[in-house]
Amino acid sequence: MKITFNGDPITLVENQVKVGDTAPDFLVVDNTLKDLTLSDTKGKRIFVTVPSLDTSVCDMEVRKFNEEASRLDDVTVYVVSMDLPFAQVRWCGNAGVDRVKTVSDYKQKSFGKNYGALIEEFCFLTRAIFVVDENNKITYVEYCKDVINEPDYESALNAVK
């Protein structure tokens, strides 16, 4: 799969996951600096990877998922980035984002590596969406063709309903 950043080719570390795969484990850090793994998450989940909350497209995307999260029954939306937890807390507070959970992959980069979302050239995450069901099966995957483009919100949200 070819992914670009503003039209320039980039390299994603490791293999990309696909629908039907068992969701790989990961180790990220929540906003209280506690470790969070796949087994710490339950039920239907949407994992949204973004390069940085402090960019305009990521800002719009996370606000959109925050708005939609209130309409999703028994679904938790996790936003994964390399932003430090302190920056995530600041951004969420300033943006009024309170329905999605932001987590940081800065320490281990394991989410990025295990889901094939880590950009080798920049050491941040590509824009992607992974829907995982209550049995840890991946039911939807989207790696945006260009990191600067927004994802297909409707398809991702339909996959979790």
C-alpha cells in the first residue's frame, strides 16, 4: 500500500493489519501516565491514529469523533498519537474534547509498529482508523492514502454500529 505525506512517498514500519486479523497488543500511555494495553480496553473500540493533535486536520478529525462518540452505544473511541500525554490533556481541555480517550505511543511506539501505522521518516503515526470488536477481531481498517487527508468517517462509524 502506497501512503504519501503531502504527495511525497513515506514508509510505514512493519506490516499493516487487515480486516479479519486479531487485533495486535500494544503498550501506550494514558493521560495519567499509566500504561494501557489492548486487554485494558473492552467491547467495541475505534482506534484513530493521528500525526499530532496540534495540526488542523487532526484537530478536525478528533473533534468529529468526539461529537460522534456521544451517539455510539457501548463503543469507546481512542485517539493514538505520539503527542506527550501533557500536550494531549492541554489540547483536549482547550478544544472541549471529552468523549474520546487520547493515549500516547511516544514511549514504545508499539501501537504504531504493531498496527503498521508508524511513519519511518518522521517517527509519528500516519492517519488511520481501526475498528475492533468485542472479540478483538479487526472489523474495519483505513489507512488514509495521504496523511494530510481526512478519513472516511461514515464508513468507520457504520462499521462499529
